[in-house]
Amino acid sequence: MNQRRYSYRAAASLIALACVTPSAAEAQVFGTAAEDANVSTDIVVTATRREERAVDVPIAVSALSGDKLAAINSSGQDIRFLSGRVPSLLAESSFGRTFPRFYIRGLGNTDFSSDAAQPVSVVYDNIALESPFLKAFPAFDLENIEVLKGPQGTLFGRNTPAGVIKLTSARPTDHYTGHAQASWATYNTVNSEVALSGPITDTLRFRVAGNLQHRDDWVKNDYAQTINERSFDGYDDLAGRVLLEYDNGPLNVLVNLHARHLRGSARVFRGNSIEPGTNDFVDGFDVEHTAQNGSNPQRLDGWGTNVQASYDFDGLGTLFSVTGWEKVNVFSRGDTDGSYPAAVPFSVETGSKARPREFTQELRFASAKFGDVSFQAGAYYFNQNLNTEAVSWTPENVRTNGNTAHLDNETYAVFGSAEYTPIEQLILRGGLRWTHDRKYSTLDAADGTQLSEGRVKGSKVSWDASATYKLDPDHALYARAASGYLGASLKNDAIAGVASQAKPQTTTSFEMGFKGQERGLVSYSADVFYMNTRNIQLTAVGGASNTTTLINARKAIGWGVEGEMTLTPVEGLILTAGGSYNFTKLKDRGLRVEPCSGGCTVLDPVVAGTSFVSIDGNRLPQAPRWIANWTAGYTYPVAENQEVFAYTDWAYRSSVNLFLYDSIEFTGKASLEGGLRAGWRDNRVGVEVAAFARNITNQIRIVGAIDFNNLTSMVNEPRIIGGEVKFHF
């Protein structure tokens, strides 16, 4: 694992905080502002599958693009850099860079199984990605990122009861343009990005982009008797994308081919790192050191392609076709106990191989507006084929092949939505989606003997209804009710000989909000919401049996408040702030789980005569009550077309439960991370030089844990300091 690696990385993007950040005001800080403050500052989003002004959309949506993204991603992070940067959004992982888990408004799934379904959908270039391994594709050379909060079942389908993270790549251009960026930072973190775009003919154009990230193994292994790695947590991560667009009047076809190659470390588990009876680190804890006898390599190779075609029927509407194919091969190995044999009751070192394949096809017709009415209608098909294999190793590094599993997952859906404007100020919308799901799962022993088998199928109708009332062109009130669901799940059980099942999870949400802007000065949005999730799917992880168990709880409720604001008080200065409060609660008197077996201090009541505790009334895991973020950027001209700039960003989240049960040790402390980026640019020649720092206070927090047999934690990244250079041409 100790190998010399090099790479190039970058990020060309600029974050404008969702429905509130005026893009021209953001641009003023970073050298591309319109000179006239009265120029339109409208944010355009595609949350309703059409391009619309954010102020007209009855959804709490945050649109991210630009320099803020470049700042928060400057230390070589993966897609988890979004965590806390948008109200109500959290991201974490126990696999490192290959398996992100997202939570919106407290709803998520802590399951680390390869077949786990998540209630937050990631839609990359209009392709809904089911496998968590596919959701980890790097975010580079993007046009924007949109975070849609609340159920999005009508237009985006199943597995969206919490929301959608929608990433859109930058498209080919009709003129030659490009950019290149490289940075170097702590732990030999080398990032770079390059993109080139332009015309081939009058009707054909291209875009090519590449993204490379590297970090040395920076966590030293102090266990002298190990026969495995002496250091961990480095990576080489390479991704690329080629776009070819044909545009000839009414017909537009965009072909997308992309691939990723990753070699590095899986997540570093830090055994015996929590002081019993507290949620503090043990004395002497050092984020740059660990002591374990295991190995944790990680490999990923994947590629995909999609074709997006549209045909405009003049005066009637547009027909869209989106076809996607994705595949990836992943191998991860980890010292699950995070230590060495003498320091734990028993040694656990496990690994897995996963090979998901996914095909999607959508046809959708979006009508023109006929008088006061417009509509959308379509059909959708999805097929997933997933093969996994469990592997384990002895302390002597002897490999044992384990069980293999297979999952077939198929979905059919038809949907429609309509918009009616009875008066100029009022927009009424409604939609329905019917979905049919089918899953088939098997579990086989290493010798091929079938151990279990399971089938599940079902149909569901999702709906939404909303109203937007425009006080004037720049201010609007909205109300929305919507439903979304997470499809039924299977979990193979070798002992029972059949896969356990979890019923579909259904969320109903009610939301009211306000959006507005005073052009060139301030923009803002705020919303309140209530959600009721029935048959919520939960995964009980660990316990004395060292297993993961799939369960349904009767319901979970949640309510909260969200808001964002952008202020431009003087020329060259822009301030942003966003925040959320989320209350979540499980409600099921019979809900019980087996708590940790590693000596943690459990706070939940024990169910008499059992080793289980009641979790009725607990908040959801990885669901902080408070999330807040704020930024400040200032640009000062020093010569014609030249300027210096400084930008700082901060993200806060309150404490979180790491598991379903409450315990002192497995309560993650509140965290506050900040970043700073400052430099000089020449807008005429397209050159920028900057220095940056991430986690500038070097605050280390427990962000995840393993409760199998000892107090094992996962932590955030330490302080990263570096410099970068950009070229635009």
C-alpha cells in the first residue's frame, strides 16, 4: 500500500446557496459580475424537470455552483464535502470514498450492506443511481448541484422520500473554451482538473474533462508485529468524462461516456479510541496514528454511459428520452475491530466484493403552455443486477471466502403532473406516479449451496400538490403536500434459510415557505415542514451477535425549520448564511434492538428478560437537530482586470446519535469546521493563484463507529493547507 502516487485535481464550480443566492451577486466577488446591479439575478433550477426561476418553484431547493464549491472541495474531498453545506443535509460513510450515505431532514439509512437502499436519491446527469457505490462518482466540471428537500416521488420516483441530490455536468459549448487547475497540500494532497470544450461542426460539439486526486498514506500504523500495511488512508482517484452533443434545430442528442479508477485505503477504523463512560477520545489519541494488525486496501473500477435526447414539437412541447447504463467493480477490506488481537475480545477482519450493474430508461413529454395549463407525462424502467461476495481473514492473514449473494431489482413506473395558472399571481400544481417494484435475492455458501432465497414485489402511488402565490415578480409564498416511498427491502438470513423482508417505507410531508429577493442587495428563503414516515426501514448494526438486522418501525415523525440568505451590503462583499432545525422521533412501543457488546453506556431501558433495549421515542441516527453554514467573500481591485480576493466558509452541526440506541460513547459531539481561500486573479488573461485551508481549527470529531466488540470510531479529516493555480482559456 505504500506506493508513490501522483495526480491532478480541480473543481471548476461556484456555489450559490439554493433558491436564495443571486448568481450575479456571487459573481461580483469572483470577478465575473454584471456591472449593472439591476441586471437580473434570477436563479434557475430544474427541480420540477423544467427550467424555472427558483422563486417560482414550490420546493425547498438549494442550487450550488461555482467558487464556493471550489473552496469547500479544495482539499481533495469526495462527494461527502456537501455535508452541512446545505440546510438539513448530512453525509457520512464507513467505506470511505466509495459508499456515501446521505441524510436529508433526518431521513437516511445507516446500513453498510451493498444492497442497502437509501431514501436520498442521487441523480447524476438525469440518471437515478441506486447503488451507493455509483453515488460516489466524483463531482467535477459541473454546471450545478441542486439539493431538493422533502419527498420527490412524482417526478423522480421511488427511493426519494427524503429528497434528491441532482448533479449536472457542464455541457459542450459552441465556442472553444477550457480550464485547468492544480493544487498541492498537506500529506502530499495533489488535485487537478482539466476541461476542454468547443465545436466540431455547426451542429456537433464536444467536451472532455478529467479529474485526478491523490493523497499519501498519512495514518501511521504503530503495531510493530503487523504483517500488513505500515500506513493508511491515502488514495489515487482518477475520473474522466467525454460529452458529444448534436444540436440541429428541434433535435438535440447528448452522449455521455464516463469512467473512474480508484486505488487507495478503505475507511480507517480506530479501535479502543473512545474513553469508556464518555464520548471523548482516550488520552493520547493521535489522528495521525493507529495500531492494528489488519489491512484495508480498496479498489474501484467503473464506467457508464448515457444518451439524453430531446425533440421539440413546435408549439406543442418536447419529448425527452434518457437512457443510462452503469457498472462498477469494488473491493474493500478492513480491520473492523480497528486494533490488534491482544487489544480486543476477538479479531474481526472482513472484506467484500460488489459488482452492481444498472440500466435505466425514461421517456417524458413536457407540453408547451396551452392557455393556463401545461403538463408532463412519462414512463420509466429500471433494472439492477448486483453480485456480492463476503471475504474474511485470520490474524495470520489467511483468507477465507464467504457467502455470495445475488440481487435482481426491477422497477416500472408511469407518471404525470399538471400546472394550472388561474390568475397571473397563482400557480397550482399536482402530480401522480404509479410504480411497480420487484426484487429477487439469493445467498449461497462458498461451495455454491443455496442458503436462503427471498422475493418481494408491490405497487405504490406517489403524489404531490402545491400552490405558489406571487406577491410580486420577486417574492412568493408556497405550500406543498407530497408523498414518497422507499421500496421494500430484503436481507438474506443463512440460518432461517429465507430472506427477511421490510415493508415499503412511505413518507408524507407538508411544507410552507417564502422566497424573495431585493435585486442586487439581499435574497432569502425560509420554510417550515412536518413529515410522517410509516413503516420506516431501520438497520440495527452490531450488538452481541455482531450482525446487521433489517427491521420496520411503525413510524417516525419529523418537523423543522430551514432558511437561507445572501447579502451584498457593499460592492465586492458578499455574505451568506443558511441553517436548519430538525426534530425527529421514532414512535413504536414494541421497537427494540440489541445494543453494543463493547462496554458502552446504554441509556435506553432494557426489555425485561432479554438483551434488548427499547428505542421507542429515540431520534433517528445521524440526524442532528441543528445545521448551520455561513460564508463571507470580498474582492478588491488592484489594477485593471486584476483583483485580490478572500473567502471563508463555516459549517456547524449539533450532536448526533451514531446508532438507533442511545449511549454516551456513541453520541457524536457537535462539530464546527471552517475553511479559508485567498489569492489573486487576472480576469483578462484567465489566471488565478490562491492559498487555502480546510478544517482550519484542526477540530477532530467522531463521525461514525463500529459497536461489534470494542469502542471503535471513525473520524473526520484533519487540517489541510495548500496552494493552487487555475488557468481559464
